[in-house]
Amino acid sequence: MERMLRNLTTVLLLALLALALPAAAQRAVSATELDAADNGLLVLSYHDVRDDVLEKSDGDAYAVSTQNFAAHLDWLSAHGYHPVSLSQLINASRGEATLPPRPVLLTFDDGLRSVYSRVYPLLRAYNYPALVAVITDYVDMAPGRTIDYGYRPFGRDDFLTWDQLREMQASGLIELASHTDNLHHGVQSNPQGNQTPAVITRIYDPKAQRYESAQEYEKRLRDDLGRSVQRIEKELGVRPKAIVWPYAAYNQLSNDIAEQLGMPVSFDLEGRSTPVTADLHGLARLLVTSNPNIT
């Protein structure tokens, strides 16, 4: 049942929802609406968690301060949310288990070092599970290599190592998802030079003046996702069961290939909550941006 809340600034999830909706569509929404389905699941999407978060105007919109992140966990605990693991979610989708009331899955994209240095200690303190989606080509990045990450180049010290991932996995709290091996970027998609997410685009080659064939496109996806799965299995001894698509850009072919490689779970970046059914493709996630607080 809908009801108006008098103090929106004390409710973390309402603040996050306001960021996700156009201004004209914003309204007061009760916490119960976030998982209003009988077995609804709330999935939160984080990226970087740091002590020194810059202003949004500096291009650091996807970072959350350590202090605010700790407050988010405290708010979830105080308001009856129960963090669940990916394995619990999969078991529930198969009818083998029941999720607790107000289930929430915490996800962290891109495999940034702060997951180990800032997030992991807090998850251990709360005993909360989480899903970490790594771009396997960035793990243990070669010295001197950098990636354009918006407000500054990110290098080796900004991304997780396999040793850190092994340690977190051994705790029983952290599970891994693929974020592709190296498809977290745009590619030229037409003669005009437009850039489109690499997962959903047949590349246009301006020198040859032709598009990637359907067979070349499928092979590129299959080769990349196969490398990601193989690297995770080699380093951690388990195959990932979930794929987090870069920019939430995917299509039927990409989902089919991922499922053939053992990843039947995929995530979107739209919506607030989603029912847990046998089909775990395109699960809604709430993207946490602009360093929201609960005060």
C-alpha cells in the first residue's frame, strides 16, 4: 500500500530512487514498495567506495564515501532488510530454498581495489554477503597500464588482484560474477563514428568500410566471455554463475552465450525490485550514484 513519508532525507533507498527517476516522475515512495512483490528482491549496484569522494561535477558520480556506505549497511539492518548471496538467490529460483523477508543483494561492479580495502572489512563486520563483478582483463593489470575511468586514469593499484579475490572468496561472503574479460568499452558502430557498447554492436571498420559479420560478432562475444570464465575458474577454482553486462547493455545472443558458459543470471540497471522466478535474466538493480547519505 502506498503512503506518503514525511521525512524523505532519512530514507536511503528513497534518495537512491530519486536519482534513478526523471524529476517529473519523482514522488514519495515507502520502503515496502521497493520490494512489493511477494518474493521481490532489491539489488543495489555500487562501484567505488573511498574516503575521498569528489564532487559530482568532477566526474566521480559513481563513488560512495566509506562513511556513507557504512551508513547504508546500518540503515538496511535497522529497517529489516536481509542481505542474501547469489547462491541463495539461485537456490530460491529453483524452489530449493526460501529467501528471507526484504531480501537485498549487494553488487559491486568493475573489480575496483576499494572492494577489498573499504567494502570487505565492513561486510565482514556485518556478516553480509555480496557479489563482485570483475573485468578479468583488469585484474592484476600490468604495471604502467592505465584505463580511462572518468575523472582520472586508473592503473594497477586501482583494481583487485587475484590474491585479494581468493582471500575474499575464502571468507564465504564474496561470490564472483563476470563483467566480461575486456568488453567494458565502446566500439565504432557506423561510418559516422558513433560509439556503442561493445557487447551489443557489430563493429564498423572504417578502413575496410564494412561491418563485422554476424559470425565474427558472435565469435568475439563467445571468445571474450569464454576467457573471462576460464580465468576466474583457473584462479579461484569455481566458474561464475552470473554475468553483469557493462552499461547494462545486452541482447538475446549475449545472454544465450553467457548461459551456455554456465551464467544463467544477468543484471540490468533499471527498476527497483524484481520477483524471483526461474528466469534470472535482466534482474533489476538500483544504481547508487552521487554519494547519497541518510541524514
